[in-house]
Amino acid sequence: MSSKSSLYDDESLGGAIAEINVTPLVDVMLVLLIIFMVTTPLMLSQVPVALPKASLQEMGKPRDPLIVSFDLEGNYYIDTGGGHVQELSYDKLPTQLYQIAQAQPDNLLYIRADKGVAFDKVRDLLKLAAGAGFYKVSLMSQAQQ
């Protein structure tokens, strides 16, 4: 009789389990959450605004950056782009940089210094460029291979 009772148990016959499987519910809720997270910003940013018409014009070629170079002998060179290189003494350099900065206030200045030059000279040139009105200054180097 004990063998027959085990045959007719609810577990052996695949009877109904009284627990809820929440895995599909969580999957559906995560999908809905993602859909709402994506669509809500799109619905909020659609403010009815009449934008003005503008013609498309060619913006032109960007300006060549200004390059100030100096070597071990103390020679300073200003390259204004297009192959125009001007050699200057240190005394004339501040006035020339000031004139260029006044004509092109948002221009980028690159400083090229020989690797054997003392850093004090590079620092002095950086101060000179800032005093002339250049606020976008970058040091040039060669890529290591």
C-alpha cells in the first residue's frame, strides 16, 4: 500500500505547483522600462518652435596656425602658414606676436623648440605668447617610433 500511495502523489503525477514564476514577469517589465526610458526624452524635447531659414554657405578654409620655432643658436622663426617663414630676433618677437594676435585673436599658436634648448627659454616664450594675447598655445613634439 505504501508503494501505491507514492505512485499517486501530486509530485509524481505533475500536479499543479502553487508558486508564481516571476522570471517572465521581470523580463517583460525590463523591456517596458527600456522602452519608456528611450521614448520619454523624445516626447519631452518636441517643443513646437518655428526655426528661421538659413542659407548654406561655404565656411571657407580654416586659418593656418601660427608656428613659432627656435633653435639652439637662439634664432626665432615665425611661420604664419602658406610657407611664409620670417626670422626674428628675441627683441622684435613680442611686438610681432602682439600684432598677429590683434589681427587674429582666436588663432592657435604652436611652439616648436629644439630638444636641446633649456626649458627656461620655452617657458619665457610661453609667457611672451600669453602676454601678446594668444590663449590657445600648444607645444609641438615628434612622435616616438
